[in-house]
Amino acid sequence: MQPSPQTVLVITSVEDVHADLVIEKLNERRVQVVRADPGDIGTGLMFDVCLGDDQVEWAGRLRTPSRDIALEEVGAVYYRRPTPHSARFAHLPAVEREFAVTEAQHGLGGVLRNLRTTRYVNHPAAINAADYKPAQLRVAARLGMAIPPTLITNDVAAARKFAAGYGPIIYKSFRGAPRSPDGQVAAIWTQRVAEETLDDSLAVTAHLFQKEVAKTADARVTVIGRTVFASRITTPGGALDWRSGDWEQLVHDPVDVPEQIIDCLHAYLDHFGLVFGCFDFALESTGERAPDRWTFIECNPNGQWGWLPDSDAMAQAFADLLLEGWWP
Amino acid sequence: MTTATAWGLAQATEPLPKDGPLYATAVLDPATQLARFYDAAGAIVDMGDKKKAVTVTKSKGGGGDGSGKSNPVADDSNSDG
């Protein structure tokens, strides 16, 4: 007899405020929730699973200080932002650390991404695949969405030629600036490129340049299952990158997403095996009373959304999506 | 071997000003599985209004399986022109 699902497994760190918003909604639905951080592996997280004989799905226990659950009874996984194993094992010598990290990734991580349930929001493998900007832009373009002309290169000559053909151009990093050893964080905001600054130091690594879109606003479209939330975002100074200013000054207004775009977003998520995504668009005015032109910028498959005006409804949508089809 | 700083990294801002810590400790409530945040004096910190503060540049990177491949970076989507 198949075990009946009864648990939502929330994989994230204890500091994750976004997860709290969804867990509150799940608690209201009276489903069992277990919040587990793979980074706690050790006495803070124990597990044992078996496969074989007539058992074709991993079955066994996952134990945290506050829960002891049967993994085969997990009905859905809400995958958020677990603590990196490298942090958990930072105290170990290099070889021991690398061994423990890799074994935990493949053993615990491998089990958690291969549970009996197929309801992952989102599956970590899908998140990884969809995290690459070259993949995002390619899929968006193939689906017919407008994207900015884009160059990825480490060749300064190619960058100069692109700037000459498409200027003004902007630069954006793929992943941002790493944290420095002393813990300081810098930002690499999306920024306009002064062509004369392009030099041979581009050769060091990959760089992404795009034609600047003459936008009048941004749009954030958050898709959770079949539910679409959208905000038009404007900044008092018309900043190129709205993250660079005072978030309190951002103006959020409701915006209608064109049906054609919505269809593309669902197709985009389907392509990557995602059920949730945070899409960013640049909006260009095409004239008074004319609809804005929507240009796809990117999609964060594990984005933050708690700062948006609809966050309470979004949390409900996550709970609905997680419980759909198996919980009353 | 090229030893120059990558052009892109040279476009980074100065280190962002450090906000005061939002909380001193985070503890999981066993019954609800919700996090409870406390300041250094042990008083509860209401994170309800601090969602923005944990959204940009301060939180862990997404994706992976706790692998630590992702740096803690400006982690929400870029917006550009």
C-alpha cells in the first residue's frame, strides 16, 4: 500500500524570512510542516533511507531536533535557501571539508531531490538549469519575447564593436561580486558602459553586455503555479537598476500583463520544469494610449518576493500550489 | 597568465555600508517551524517589516542543494535599461 502524503518539507535556513510567510499559511491549513536545513547535517539533522527488494522509492526517516518524519510521506517540497554545506564544514581541514561537503551534497542532497513526491517548488535541479542567464535569454527569445540585443564575451574588440553598433550599452554581472574575506559586500549594479573604459581586462573572464532599453519603468511578474502577480516599479530618479537606490522610495503600481506575455511565461517555466519564477521586464512607452513594449530581462527561479505589495497573497499561492491535489 | 582584475569586478561599488544586525540569534520554534528572532538582550525582534532588508545583497545565493556554489550576492533579479 502506498503511503499517503501528509507532510510539506521546507528546505531552507532558519534565517529565511520568506519561508516563514509560507509556513504560516501551511500551518493555517493544518498540514504537517518540517523545516530542515541540509546545512545542519550532523546531530542537528539525521537521516536514513533505504531502497531495494520491492521498495522502488527511497523510504526512511528524517530527523531534526523538532520533527521525525517518514520521507516517503512527504507530499511536497518547498525548496528555498539552505545553508551551504561549505559553511557547515568550514572548521574542517581542506581535504576533510571537501569530502564532507561533496558526500553530503550527493548523499543527503541526492535523496532530497529524488523523493517520491514530484511536487517541488521548485526542484533544485530546475533552479540550477534556469539560473544561467544565457539559458534564460535563449529560451525567452525562442518563445518570442523581446530581449535586448546581448553580447557575452571576454574579447574587448567584440565589446567595442557591440558598443559601436548598439550603444548606449549596459553591463551586468552574472552573479554579482563575491563577499570579501572580511565579510564585506559590494554590489555590481547594472550600469551604463563608458566605451573608453573597455580594456584588455575583459579577457580575464566572461562579461555580459546589452543594448540599453529606453525604459520608462520596470515590471516584476511573479508566477506561482498558474497565478500571476505583477507590479510596475518606478524609481524617483529613473535609476537603471532599481536595487541600487532606497527601496523605500520605489513606487509599485498594479500592471496588466499582456496575455501573450503570460502565455510565454508559463511556457518558459514549463521548459525549465519550474512552477515558480520571478520575471523582470523593462517597459518602454510606445506612445500615448499605446501599450507599453515589454522586454524580457531575466527570470530568477528562486527569487525573493516578500518585499512586494502582494506578498501575503503570494504566500497563500505558494501554500495552495504545494498542497494542490493531495491535501484537503 | 592574466593577473589583472576582471573588468566587471572593477565596476563594483565600494563595500556597501554595514547595517546594524537585524537580530542576534534565530531559533526555530518547534511547534510552528517558524523562525523566532531575538536581539542581543534576548528580546523578540519583529521581522515583519524587515523583509526588504533580507532581500538584496545579504542573503544566501539561490539554487543548488546547499552546495555553497552560490555566493551571497545581490541575489534578486537585476533590473536594467
